[in-house]
Amino acid sequence: MQKSVLLFLFFFQFIFGHNPTNDSLKINQLQTHFWKKNKPKNPLSNVAPILTATGNQIYCPQTQTKIVTDFNIVDPDDTGIDAIYIQISSGYVNGQDVLTLTGIHPNITSSWNQASGKLTVTGITSQPTYAEIIAAVKDIVFQNNTTNPSGTRTFSITVGQANYLPSTDHYYQYVPNVGITWSNAKIAAENSTYYGLQGYLATIASADEAQLSGEQAAGAGWIGGSDEQIEGIWRWMTGPEIGTIFWNGGINGFTSSYAKWNNGEPNNAGDEDYAHITAPGVGIPGSWNDLSNTGEASGNYQPKGYIVEYGGMPGDPVLNISTSTTIIIPVINPVSSYGICDSGSVTLNATATDGTISWYDTQTGGSPITTGNSFTTPILNTTTTYYLDAFPVGCTTFNRTPITVTVFERPILNINATTPLCEGNSIALNANTSIGVVKWYDDIASTTPIFTGNPFTTPVLNASTTYYVESDNNNCISNPRTTVDITVNQNPPAVSDVEITICENDEITLTAGINGMDYEWSTGELSQSILASTEATFSVKITNSFGCSINQNFIVNVNESPTISNVTISNNFATIETNPGDFEYSIDGINYQSSNTFYLPTGGIYIAFVNDKNNCGFDDFPFSHIVYPSVFTPNGDGYNDYWTIKGMSFYNNPKISIFDRYGKLITILNSQNPLWDGTFNGALLQSDDYWFSAIIDATLPEKKGHFSLKR
């Protein structure tokens, strides 16, 4: 196998015709070499080294753990290397995690970069040999400075300065270039190679990639995303993922893969179509914002460089210049709590991300009571806490994970007695519990209470009903579920209210509509029947043998006898005025109508009649309709030979004075002399107009007018 790899590398170096120092790696200022500076640069002898490592240990908190259990470098044509780079490439927690070179290494020095999570190992006075490098890597330790770290740390070990991510087998390199445009950065990245790997602007498809190429990179810059084709449709424009959509929309958009936009991004402020890793200190560390192709001229949104990614392109060679190990910090995931009722045994379950779970009955020290993912407790009568860990034997610097079994007291429930009720009523039910919460149900098997607490007021009930009640103390239930029977008695049969009309001064007997009951009238009487003569509403409470009652109302209306107070006349219409009532009216005593207004065709004496429709009396009222003729013809033909005012005879002392056109008094008419025949002192007067003044009654105003005499 090794010969095959070496043969491949031989042909690779031969075909490309140059070595890493002549590659664009030199442009990126990577100065790692795999040959002696005075050694002839023969492609056949410049084979890249092969790195291998084993590790994958479990970390004991607050201790130092070596990142490898074994490490080796194979290089057939070189004996040393200028530097090697060890980085926490996945799971790195800045400010908590650190890599340190331990042991004695006379020709080796190391430098820790907290921002990138990277330890650089180099020679002190001369290029270190592979043996020195191997010994140093074996003495590099990891430590986390917190008491309860969690998760897995992945360590990359590589001969080049580019960040290496084992999960993708790709390399990520920040290239500083202040003010470079996105377009030029894309071209520059695609013209870069790294040990034969084709470069491209980084395409970030996972959180590990985002952290390594963002937070842990040497600077912030352009990446390969753009929505220049369709606004709001963000695609990777470079690399193996070219054309892949990773974001739809603006600030409130969505992704079906992975994206790490900063707060309020992408906002397309000023035709911003290109993705850029946000400057340190601006929002979420390592997040993205959108910029125009040029970005701003200065400040946080001025491009400072770009991120080149290597790996995954067609024709890329297979490299073994990097290797990786992991340190696992076990995480235990127990069910946080268990509960049992009164006493008993329970099986506790938990899982660990790695290692074997040990169960203890003490928070520190002691020996495990069992191991594995489950543990069945003995009979417990009190609340008990057990403790778990999954760390190696002898690791005592961690906090064990507690898991508590709570023993709950079973509630004792007492029900207050209930009394029967009448239909159409509700009742408040109460239950007393020694502990816990009272729950009410309408079915013995129901799992959903209809009410929780005290009291429970039922809905309106019309029939006997059963409810069920229990007390719940954290799922420790009072047993069995208690039955609460409610007896609902029937009310007396329903009866209708009665409305009655009687005449004034009459009396009526009111009788409750159901026999054989108890009665209580609003008047205070207790008999089934009472007498009523006044207009009022009388109510009676009817109660059966169960004590259930209904009410019946009697509305008594009293019709007052009709009385005519006046008759008013206007434009030959007479209106009969009476007290209120259900009356009918007439002016001839024969023909009655509901309206109290009548047309009077002629003047004269009339009688107004009013009658109560319920036969509660009647009244009459004589009245006159005063009408004078406008013309009369005293020619002895027996028709219209006299002038008079019709209706004047109704009054005691009427006086009508008649004058000629010159104001001469011709005659005076009264009750004894009501007619004028058209003569003056026995002589016939000629045809002419005459005037009159009529004083019919002292209560009426004087009336004046004129009429014509024709012969």
C-alpha cells in the first residue's frame, strides 16, 4: 500500500512539475517545507509526508489529557519539517479549551493561538527532526478549565498552516487583502492551489465549517455565496456545491440546509448580493452579512480578505498530510426525575454519549452500586437521590449527575355531604384532601378532569347526576376514585301566567293552577284561591312535597267606567274625549265604532255615546254643532224661507244681531225668536248681503259673519 501511495505521489509531483513552495501556497505565505534547503529539488524525491494518529480518549474534567495515544510521520526522502499545526477543529470553546506542549523538548517550542484554537510547534534553533516532532505531538495535552465540560473535541494535526476540518477532509485558508472585491476574490481563490488541491471561495454547509472558517480563522472576508442571479435566492457560486441554494428570502427567510446570517441579515441594503463573514465584534461571532461587490470603503463592512477552501473538486489528489483524533467528554442524559407513590421500587434509565454509566448512592466517593444504562432501586420509602457518571475509573474531578426518586404521599380524600336539589339548579361540591390537588370528572374512566380545585359548581341540573372525584399528588392518586351522587327532584308541573280584566268595583277569585300543593301568595295568604278587586300582579309560589317550587302570576286589569269629558269640533269633525279604556263610540246610539272622531254633515243638537267593550259601563254627552247658512230665499215656497243658526237652541241665552250693509240693526234672534223671515217692521227687504253678530253662550267667543238674502 505504501509503495502505491508513493508511486501516486511520484506521478503527481512529476505531472504538476513543481513542489509546494512553488505553488500558490507561497503566495499565501505558507513557509512549510519538506526538504533541506540545499537539497536538489528533484520531483522524484519530494514526496509529501504521511501522518497517522490514534487517540479518541475519554476526558476527565479539570485534568490534562494527551490528544494522541500514538502518532507517526512517514516521509521517505526527508528527516524533518519546519513546523506542525495542531488545532481544535471541532467543538472548540474559546476561553475554556487550551492545548499545551508538556515534557522536555530541547529543540522544540510551541505557540498557542486562543482565537483560532491552534498550537504551532516549531524548532528553536534549527529545523526539528521528525523524531522530535513525533515526540512533541505525543506530549501535547488538552485541558478545559471548567468543572462540567461537555461534548466532543476533534483535533487536527497537519503540516500546513491552512485550517483542516476532518469531518469534510477540506482545508480553509484566510487570505488578507484589504478592499478586494467579491469578483476578484472569487478569481483569486480559483487560481489558488494547496498541495495540488483546487481552491475556491469557501462554501459553508455545517456549523463546524462555519466555526473553523469564521470564528477560528485569522480574519473575516468573502465567502462563495451570492443572490446576484435572483434576488433573495442565495446560492453557492463556487466549489463542489456550485448552484446549490442555501437560503431563500431576506431577513426572515429560511434554509433547508445550513446558513449563519448575522442578526438582521441579509438585508440587501444598497444592492448587496454577496456573502461576507462579519467583522469580529459585530453581532454573532463568525456570522455572515451581505455586501455589494465592493463593500464599503472603510470600517467593519470594508472587505479585509477572503476565505479559500480546498478539497472536493474533480481531479484533486488524495493527501495524507493531515490526521485527527478526538477527546470525548461523556454527557449523561438521564430522565431528570422519577416519582413513586407511598413506597416501592423503580427502574431508572439513562444514556451516555460515551463510556459506561456507573451508579452511586453518594455524590462523591464510594463504589458504584451497579453499572449500565438502567438500575432498579430497592424498595424506597423516602425520597432518594442517586448519582451517575461515565468517566474512566479513577477520574474524580467531575460532578456526578444526580437523578432523584421522589416518594409522594398518597392523598386521603373526604367528601362533604350533598343535599338533594330541585331541577333547574346547580350545586357547589367540596372535597377535602390531605395533600395534592382535587380533580373532578363526569366519567369514572375519564382521564381529563372537568374541573380542578374546590369548590366545583355543577352546571344547571335537570336530572339526577353522578360525578367522580380524586386527589392527585404528583400522579400519586387517592384510590379509588370517589363517587358523588346528586339527587335532583322534579319541580311541580309548569303552569302559565294568567291575565284577567275586571270592571271597576268588581271582585274576582284567583285560583292557583295545581291542586294538592302548598301555596304562598304575594299577599301573604296560604290558600289555593284568593279574592282580588284592585289592578295589580298577584304571584303565588306553588311547592310540592320535595320542597320544589314554581311561581304563577295573575295580572289583574281593572277597567274604569267610561266618562265623556268633552266633545271638540273642528271643520265639521267631532272628537269625543274620554278617560282611557277599551271603548267604542257613537253619535246616534246605534252605530258604534272604535274611532272617537265623527263627521257632522249639518249643524244641530247631537248626543255622543261611549260604551266599554267589556261591558263595564257607558256614558252619553249632548253637544251642539253651530252652523249658519250663507244664503236664504224668503219667497214663501216653503223651502229655505228662514235664516237661523242651527244648534243655538242648545244654549240658554243666545243672541244674534242682524245688520244691513250700512250697519243698521234689522232684528235680534234669541231662544224665543230663533228665525228671521227677511222683513223689517213687517216690510219685505230687498235682496242684498246682511251681517250678523252671534253671542251663543258666555263660554264661547262672539262669532261674526255675513249671508245673502235672495228673492
